[in-house]
Amino acid sequence: MRGKAAPYSQKNHYLCAYMETLLGKTLDELKAVAVENGLPAFVGKQMADWLYHRQVRTINEMTNLSKAAREKLSANYIIGCNDPSDAQRSVDGTIKYLYPTRAGNYIETVYIPDGDHATLCVSSQVGCKMGCKFCMTGRQGFEGTLSAADILNQVYSLPERDKLTNIVFMGQGEPFDNLDNVLRVTELLTAPYAWAWSPKRITVSSVGLRKGLTRFLKESSCHLAISLHNPFPKERAEMMPAERSFPLTEFVDILRREDWSHQRRLTFEYIMFGGLNDSKAHADELVRLLGGLECRINLIHFHTIPDTPFREADDNTMTWMRDYLTQHGITTTIRASRGQDIYAACGLLSTAKKNQEKI
Ligand code: SF4
């Protein structure tokens, strides 16, 4: 069912929950599946084509496999795709989808069309351990990690899949806390045998986790976005507990040792909170911290969440901050606010769904 969210069958979901998914497997793994099932290894390549080029919904649709091969595979495997169970549409074209996961949870994915571009913001975990004070997902707590199939399904089963130009890992969860699966997904998005996207179309965002950062810099060519939100360590730690285990001064040192002059882009995300991180002292400290580093700063409007002391910075202050930082040598932009009428703050829709199920 394309074009709108399909009704989601819990019964069907649980029937298939014990079966292994083909979605999320690399070419070598699909070849191994073929061989383990008594089929020639080249069947693995055929499966990769059906999965990643034609995005089939059932093994039975892989019509160049023999009937016997399809039956054998169907006895042990499913594709692993699930249509969104709910969707909220903004007047500006942004759509927030609610996807069921294989473990019976819900995650959010946001489709953001913008002229001839369309970006998908995907989730990497159910909830999050990072506990950022301004984030609804952080408040939700951590409920589990997502498999590669669950992450990839947000693209695979997206009604607007063929319009996508960019993917950002900025939804629920901390991508570096599920890095095995995030790297597997970025491999499948960029591998010639799968989606063959340029890594320049993909951005992975993180609050900055020590092990994850080092590994990501070594193993991935995708763009990196760091959630900074405050240049003063003490203030940042009050908003973002992750600062205590990996201080921003340390990760900026590591980032300074990387070559950012080609291909890969480094962005610092900075949500602007009124009266909290929007002063000249904050701007000067950002210049001191990031000066000379090949990077850009993206200033973000705060989408308020229930029962929070945080408030949005006003437009004039955001414009002033952008101009001040740019004049002091740091390319700075203000991210356009999208989907404000559909609860754009990440975590609100899945939290509402969870509360609904408790009733
Ligand atoms: S802002 Fe990101 S890292 Fe922080 S709690 Fe929310 S989802 Fe997790």
C-alpha cells in the first residue's frame, strides 16, 4: 500500500517476529543464506537485486528464483518490511511517520520535502540513553536498539521513497550507541550492489561518544553532524549528560586532527534556547572553540515539548547569532523550521502512541 500509511496488523507482526529478515543483509550474507538453504551462491546476488533495486515486499515476488527456492526461503525468512502504522501531515508538506518495529515498539521517521530536494530523518533506537533535557525522546528513556532491518525499513517502506535525495540520522536515538547497525545501513545505502548512493547524501548525527566517534571517522565517509548546543562544558553538561563522559573540548581536538577539506562535511548543530545559550559570550566561545576548523554551524529553532523550562530564542537573536558567527569566520545557517503544526519535536508521536496503548 503506497501513498498513505497502511493499517498495521499486530497479529501478523507477532507471527513473523521469530523469523529472520533478509532486509539488512549484505551481499555476502545473502550468498551465505542461499548456500545454507542448498541453493547456488548466485541466488544471493539475485536476492540482493530484488531487495535493494526492486524493493519487493515478499520472497514470492522474487520471480527469477525457482518456486522450490522461494518456498524454502519463505519457510525461514521474511523480507522484514513493515508499512508505517500512522502518519501526520503538515501544511508545509512534511510528513511524520510512525513505524512499528520488529520488537513491537514504535519509532518516528520524518519526510521533509523542499523544492527539488527531499530529506528523510530516520531513527536509530527506540528511545535514547543520552537523556538530553530538552528532548522528548530523552525523557522517554531507552527501550531498545533497532536492527539494521528496522532502520532500513524506514527508507524501504516509505511511500515517498523514490523522491528521496538525502538521509539524516537525526531522529530518535543516538546513532553512535548503535553504530554496528548504523554502519551496516550506511554500507547498504552506498554499496554498488544495493542503493549505490553517494555518502555525501547521508549525514550521521551524534552528541559525541568517544568510541563511536573514532570508529565512525575511520569506517565511514558520510557527513558528520555533532549536537553541540552549548560551548561551555559546565552548561552543556547540565543540558546534555553525555558531556560528562566525553567533554566537547576532547572531541573537538579529535575533529581538528581530521581532514575536512574534501568530500566529508562537519556540521555543529546548535538549538537556540532563549536566555540560555544565545548570548554574545556564547557566540564568542563558539568562535574560540571552533575557529580555524573546517566546519559549519546550523542554528536550530527549539520545538517546545510539554512541561519544559526551555524556551525558543527569538528570531532577531537567531539572525544576530548567525551574522556574528559568520563575520567571525564560521559559516553559519539557520535551519528552516518544518512541520511545526504536526508536533515536529522528535519523540512526541511515539510517546503519544505508547501512552495510548497503556490506557
Ligand atoms: S537529543 Fe538525540 S541524543 Fe539527546 S536524548 Fe534526544 S535523541 Fe537522544
